Amino acid sequence: EPEARVKGGSMQIGLVSTLMPHTHYAQYLARALEAASPGALTVYADRDPRNETLTGCGRVKALWPRAPGYRPALVRAIAADRPDAVHLQHEFTMYGGAATALLFPLLLAQLRRLGVPRVVTVHAVVRPESIDRGFLSLFGPGLRRLPPSVARRLFAWIYRRIGREADRIIVHTRLMEEGLVRGYGLPPERMAVIPHGVPEPCASRGRREPYALYFGYLARRKGLEQVLAGFARFRAAHPGSRLRLILAGGTIPGQESARHDLERQIQQEGLGDWVSLTGFIAEPERLETLFAAAGCILIPAAVSIAASGPLAQALRYGKCILASRIGNLIEELESGADGLLVEPDGWAEAFAWVDDPAHAGALDRLEAKAREKAARRAW
């Protein structure tokens, strides 16, 4: 069950993470931990002023900069509070730019010297054999400029040092565990596989509007180019269809050109009247409306290095999910039962299947299974 199921006791827990936006994994985790054991949680968050307005997330201390100097304020606060354990979230740019990832194991070493037990959730596992020029080109300039051999050594150093310094390591899938154990030699006895939690389920309001929704960053590694190419083929074969695409999400700093490339492809494919780019959605009510009425949710991926936050949202709303047949998504979904896995060149056929009125009953069954999975994984 999700890691937030901690019951009772007077154990004081520290959580180190960013918390924004409102769909952030750690914000859901903090709310669940606080609900399970009121008064036991302190969140050591970054200096985003929005963090100080949060309620229901324990005691939130917004104290560290998202920059290479993030460690001193964190260590001082944890040394003063002396929690019984600290749970740190690890993503490569969570603490600032790519360079800050190299400092994360040093933070763990400092906490070890304080005598504080350390639990780390590793949100992304990059397998060493996957690191080549093509893989690096999907990310920001910090990675794109590195020779693959150098990138492999840097990833290995980070993961192995985490394995040495953390008392317990949490990942969200068996595939991620295998990547750390076989790929980098981390000790299996200190690994725990806990599926990504799903927020409190929301009713889909009993309707499906004719649009497919993508929610997430507009980034090259998300596989949106294949989705658009497939949607263009679908529209050419089904000109009378009312099905549209809505791509909801912002860009990653340093990777803004990804949106420009998508806008160019939309125009070249003649999809301007059928594809909408909303940009980042900050309003929870607006996002809820988009999810609740969607005909299906798209989870495309060119690479699969992490569990999917958007997948958790799709399950939350009990929606039909079309996901790339790749990596962690193969483990997360049972194609034909609680979602549909799509080959890279199969998006046109997937759109046609969802758009066919004869499949309304099958869509109902997929949505019912998605709701069942959401209940099992609820925070």
C-alpha cells in the first residue's frame, strides 16, 4: 500500500521536498502523513512563498533555496529539530539545476553524521544501458552537452552514493528496483517497492466529452510528437470525428523549444483546429473540470524512467488511459483491463478505438477497473 499508511505513535518525521504545484507527489504524501499521525510531521520545503500558505501538510518550513547552496539551511534545521527519521524525495532537478543532483548524496552524508535515520524515495531510475546520445538529447542542455560515458559515470556515482548513505530506499515499481539493484549494485535488502499513491477519487460525473487529454510537461521525452503524428493520421481517416486533443502543461526551464517544436508540428499536420495547448494550469478547479469530462487520458512516453504522476491523476478520475507500451507503464497498467498500452506507431488506431461508439461498453469497463485500482492505491 502507499507509503503514507503510517499509523499512531509519537514518532516525529521530517520530510524534505518541494511541494508545488498542487498536484505535487510530496504535497499528497504530506497531507496523508499528517492525517495519519497529526502533529508528527515537519516538512522542510524550498522557499516558494506558496508553501507557507499550505494547511493540512504538517509544520511547513520554507527555508532552502533551489540552488547549489540548498544544504546548509536544511542541515541546520534538521539538527535543531532532531526528528526521529527524515524522508527525502530525490528527483534530479528538485533542488535546483542539474548540478544540485551531485550534492544530494553529500546531504545524506551530513544527516548520517547527525545520527538521523534517512529514507529516500528515488523518483527516477536511469538504467546505465539506456544512456546514449539519443537518450541525453531528450533532456535539458546540462545533460545534452555531456558525452554518454561521462553521464553514465555521474548517474552511477549518484545512485551508488544514495545506496551507501540511505537506510532505506523507496521506489514505485519493480522495474525501478531492478534498475538500481542490477544496474548499480544497490543492496536489495534495503529496497522497498511502494506504488505511487492515488489522490482521493473524484467522480467523472457520468459523461465523456469528445477530447483526449494530456496532462504533464511539454518535453521531448514525453513522446508527444508520436501522439500528434498518430492524431493526424486518425483525422485523415475519420474526417467526420469530433475528437480533439488538449495538451495541458507547461515547459521545463531550459527546454522551452519543445513547445515551439510541437506548435510547428501542429501547423504542419493541419491540426490547428483540433489541438489545444493550454499552458500550465494553476487552478485546481479548472484541472478537475478537464479531467472529469475527458473521453480518455493520454500517458505517452519516449523513455520510461519513473512512475507517472499524471497516471495517478487519470486513475483518480476513473478514466480510460492510453499509455505508451514502454518500461514502467507496462508494469503499471494491464492492457485491456485497466488501460490500453499503445505502440509508438499505434496512436491513430488507439484514437479510432476510443472514438468508436460501439466501444462505449468497453470504455465503461476500463473506467470501472481504473476506479478499482485507484481505491487500492489511495493515499
